[in-house]
Amino acid sequence: MRGFLRRTSRKTLATSRSNDLSATESRGTIRLAGGNAKRFNEQEDHDGEIPKSNSMNLLLVTPFCAPQTGGVASYVEDLCRCLSRNGHNVYVLRPGDSHAVTPSQEEGGGWIYEVALRVLWYPSAPIRGLIAFFVFLIPTLLRLTVFLRKNKIEVVSLEYPLAWMAYFFLVRLWMPIKVTVGLHGDDVLSLHMSPRHEQWLVKQMIRRADRVLAHSSSLLSETERLVENLSDNRSSIRLGVDCSRLRHQGVTGRPERPVRPARYVLTVAKLYPRKGIDILLQAISKLGMRAQDVLFAIAGDGPDEQALKQRARDLHIEHRVLFLGEIRRRDVPALVKDCEFFVLPSRSEPFGLVLLEAMTFGKAVIATNVGGIPEFVVEGFNGFLVPSEDSDALAERIAFCIENPDVRKRIGRNGLSVVEARYDYHTLVLRYERLYESIRGNRECCISCDD
């Protein structure tokens, strides 16, 4: 039974749904204290800092954090670093094997805690799983209560809600904490693929949260469609990037498989069907002599890797496409810094954080007109948008960028100005501070991702 209980805690994380991953590794070191161009040129309103004496104690609960790869891991790392730098006490909790809440033993573990959080149902062993859940239910709730009280946690943010996070709604019954739900994409969009009891539980968590935060207006609209009877306590707030940190990593990063001195176009994505890498390969095959001196580098791994490599061979472009595999997060900026421009051919994309990372280095971006991407990429101003699944349109835009370096540079400069004005965490963090302050104080918050 003891061996089974250890295995079931591992399965909790293994059964998490596919994340919106950007094929970057979050292995940073964080010290925690406990339609047209005009819309981008408007001056940002002055949010004002929260006084440092009014520091907050926050807990981010997530299945994805350092050293895992992906957009959620990047978000958690950047937000923790920037909030703690402003004097707040931020903690991260992820599922693990320990019955107690313990610091992670992995690199950077000083800011990550782990605990075994079991779900009610394990299809491979339903009876023993049910017994294990009820045996450990009260001890787990007590340990979570002790951890929250010891660190004086005021707001618990469930980033990428999964069924095992429901413990915090029980703890909220006797502790004065606020529980928010942060939506990132597949946590909602792929919810229908989960067992029915988990679908029900996650939807209840979203409905009963003190605040629901989606990281794009598009994702919020989809959530309103998929999860009926939502409360009014929902809003969207944009993701961001730490520009100075990315640029430092662009200088210090050492990818294991460097591409230079060749000229190359870069794509960073997990090799899943919805990332549209097969469409990119079709587009490359249609370029002919228009891209004869350019390589196409694809950074990221995933279940479709071998099939995509075979597809490149079938299209006779294997000599022009370089599959780099998974790249450590700290090394990705060096690849971005040296590329000609960036392409993201996704079939669906809740936000597209990797596009902001490319813009940070002044790179032109080509992306599909899906999900949250059009919320920050304006056609012809700071990037190019093409229809999803359209390899002809994608090939034409790639050829245009190769043949027009001056236009490419102008697009890149515009993208850089957009990132620095609206998406750099050094200023964007003030919005998150005001947001969490309003949640902590149970006040209305007027912040949205579009202001």
C-alpha cells in the first residue's frame, strides 16, 4: 500500500493535461522575500506603486514551474521574481511525493515547495485510490493549513487549475484566504478531454474562485462559453516578459546545438499538432529558390518529433530544416537574438508568449491569426498575421521577410517598442500588484489587459 501511495502521487502530475508550452526551460535562480499602430502609441496610464510597507504574501499553486519547460513555467518564474523584487513574499507549491510541505530538491528549489496532493479517482486502481484519498485527506488539509498560517498567506493563485488543487477551496472554509484561478489555455480549452468528474470539479473551482484571471481576452471569452454560470469576478490581464533578463540570457546563453554562422529563421514550440509545425514544413517546401541560403531551426521536442522529421524527408527539405530538440530556457534567448526573424504557425494559441520574447530582441514575427495573438500583433505594424492552416500564405510571408530586410527591421523596431511600453514586467508588475491588492482587500479592480 505504501508503494502504491507514492506512485499515485506521481500519477497526479502525470495525468495533468497538455500545457500551452513554448519549448523553453524555466531553470532560473530566484530569491524570494519569504487594429492599427495607434493603439500601441497611446500613453499608458500611471498605475502607481503599492507602498513597500504594504507587502503581500502570495502562494502560486501550479503543475508547471522550474525546471519544467513551457509558457506557464515562464510566467510563474517571471512573476515571482518581479513581485519579490518589489518587496512581496511569494511562494510556489507544486505536486510531489512528500506527505509534508517540503522545499524542492531540484535546482532553484529554495523558492519551490512540494506536497503530495491526491485526487479522488485513479482509473488504474480505483478502490485503493479512493481509500488513499480519504486516509490522507485530513492530514493533507492540516499540513496545508499549517503552511499557509506559518507564511501568513493571503492570496492563493491556482495557475492552470487541475482537480488536485481543490484542497484550497476546503481550506478556505476555515482560513481567511482568497483563492484565484489563473487560466492559461489548455486548462480550459482541453478540459473536455478529462474524466467527467474532473471536468465537473475544475468548473466548480472556476465558478467559486474569488477572482478568475485569463491571460487574454480571447481566452476569457472562450471560458465564458465553455463554463456556464460564471460569477462577475472575472477579468483578463496580459502576460509579459522580463526584457533585461532575456537580453542578459541572449548574451550568456550557450545552446548545445548552435545554428550560426548560418542564416536561420527560428520557431520555438512544443511538437504538438496544434502548434502547426506540419504547416510550416509545407510552407518551406513551397519556397524553392527564394530561401536557398536560409535554414529553418525548430527548437522544441514533443510526441510528433519523429513524424515531423519524416515529413521533412518526404518533402525533400530535410537539408533545410534543423530540429534542435528541447533547449534549456536560459539558452533560448541566444537563439532568438541571432535569428533573421521568428515564425509561429499555431493552429490555436491562447496568447503566444514566445512572440513577445522574439520582439524583445527586435525581431519581426510571423504568426497565425488565432487566439490571443491578434491582441498584441498588428498586421504590418509589429508583425505579420496569416490564416491558420494556410501554407501558401505562410510561405509568401516568409519569402517576403527574407527578400525585404528593411521592412523586417522596421517591423522588429515596432515590436520592440510595443514590448517595452506594454509588456515588460518591470512596469507590468505594477498592474499585478494592484490586482492582487484588490483581491486581498476584496475590492473592485478596474485593471484589464486592454487598458
